[in-house]
Amino acid sequence: MMYSRRWAQAWLAIGFFWFLVGIALAPSNKLYQQGLVAFLWLPTLVMLWSARALLVELWHAQKAQCLALLLMLGWTALSLSWAATEEPGRELKRLLYIAVFLLFFPLLAQLGEQRIRLLMLLGGAGLAIGAVLSIVQFYLVRGEEWASRLYGIGEISHPILGSYVIGAAIVWMIHWPVKQRLMQLLWGVALLCLGAFVLLCQSRGAALGLLITMLAMPLWCRDRRSRVIAATALVGAAIGFALLYSLVMYRGASYRPEIFEVSLQMIGEHPWTGLGLGSFYSISAAGMQFDHTHNMFTHIAIELGIPGMLLWLAVWLCTLREIWKTRDTTFGKGLMGLWLFSTLAMQFDAASLTGTPRAEWFISWLPVGLATVLVWVRARAPGCDKISGSI
């Protein structure tokens, strides 16, 4: 099969790695998107026909997940018929991007769980480089005060969304420690750089998401290491809160309760259909204008109505179901942490589900796509367990 050839697997690996690191290191968003076209969308389309048996296997193994995704994408496309958007073709193209992105993962799964984890660890290291460059550029080159909120480079320039990307990398890296002594040092340095980025961005949502995820790790890891991480995170959070109390409380609730109240009113105006995909809206709360609801679920409900929100909830819960089945595997544990962190992140921001690949994809479509890989992780579980400790 074409997808099993070495050159094809290298093409797929480059595409996934570019998705992970290009968001920070690409010189421009245009170049990031072009790289995805060349290294992710194109190989998926080229190899898709030869991989049709994999899609059948995925359908039989994760029928509920596949059905929820099809219904979600179908309803989203249907909403274009009543949407007030000037470019419905562009919105439809973005849906096709999402579909191809999800179809990419059954192909990627054929690299094997060990290689995918290695790619994600390398991706985390690449994001750590982006974090360091962001800190140097913002504080040393531009001369900003160290108390100022960090704005990163590339597509991690937004303090909140950038923190979610970096936070996601922290989650998968802390679940997948390396064994070799030198690599352990590099792994630790990368985690410190990533953590410094989140801290300097002053994103309370990302920090809270990381804290809760680490506190919950013993529920699925069930080992001494996870308990040590949970205890260390709790002590570190208490010390950090005590030292940075004024900074943490300075922005209050950032108008989130007022935004949520207005969002519910807007959902009530179009509860069954929503405004339609791509329709512009703004939130007027506390005498201010906001571009979105700062919450993934209420944003979807405003755009796609309650049916759209329930379909996304079905997709998300089916993703959890598939991950939970493999919580005893190394890969499954990492995805469990990523799913929980993403769920928490959705509550505070990330109000974009159908845009072009961007920071929000790391806490929405990436976990969904990686969950499809679990079909082959389960099938090869005994072999993978033997290999997993060698990274």
C-alpha cells in the first residue's frame, strides 16, 4: 500500500511535525498554511484511496465517533444555507480542511505509536524553542518590563491562545518522559521553557487547566510518579498564588460572567438554527464589545444552535470514550491528559472551531484526530507496551 512505503511515511511525519511546530516557528501564517497544504493535506488526498481499508476499519472500531463527526460536519455545512456570510465558499473550504485533517490521522497511525509519540516530543521541543525566542524577543529585544504580559512569536502571539498551545505541549510531554540521560536533561529544559512561557503570558485559564490536569493524573496513571507530580503541582500553585496574588487577581473575572449571560440571551434568540456558520456577531457586555463568547460551547451554540452544540458535545464525549478505553497504554494516558486540559481551556477562550488551522485546533481537532489513532494502538498494544519504555 502506498501509505506504508517509507517515503510516504516520511511525508506524513513531516506534515504532522510542521503542524505542531510551524504554529510558533513559521515566519508567517501564510507560510504555515502553505506548509500544511504541501505536507499534510496533499499527502492525505494522494494516499486516501489506497487507505480506504483503514477507513473501514476505523468505522467499525469507532462507529459512534465517526457518526457524530459526520453529523456535526453535515449540520455545520447545512447551516450555510441560512448564514449571513459573504463568502460561503470559504467557509465550506474550511470544513473540507477539517475533514482532510481528521482523515490524515488513520494514515499517520501506520507509523506506529512510538514514532507518533516521538514526533510529539520533538514537536514539544520545537515549541520550547519558540517559547524561548518569544521571551527573548519580547523582553530583551523590545525591552518590555518583566511584569508585562508576554506576547509570543508567530501564531502563539495571543497570550491566552498561545498559552493553550504551549500548555497542551506541557501536558503530553509530562505524560511521556524519556529514558536516556541526555534526553532527560533536554526534556526537562524544554518543560521549563514551556512553563516559563505560560507563566509570563499570565493566562489564568491555561495555568488552571494545567494545575487541574496534573492533580487528576493519578486517576489514569496510577503510579508513584503521577502522585509526585500532583503533589508538586499543588504545592507550586499554592506558593505561586501567595507570591503573585495581586497579579493573579488584578484582572478580576475578565468580564466572563457578563459575557456568559449575554451569550445565553443570544442563544435564546436563535436556539435551533443559530446564526449559521461564519455569521458575524459581537458580545456587548459591561459597556464593552467582545468578538466572541470566550467559551467554545456557547460560541458553537450561537453559530450552529443548540443542535450544533450537542453534536460537538457528542464528538467530544465520544473522543473521551475512546481515550478512556486505552488509559492503560502510554499513548492513552497522554491523550487523557490532553483531553482534560483541552476541555478546561474551552471554558475560558478558544471560541473558534471551524477556522483555518490555528492555536484553537490544538485543543479541539488535534485530540479528536489523535483519538482515531487509538484504533491501531489497541490492536498493537502488547508490542507497543514493550517498545514504549525505550524512548
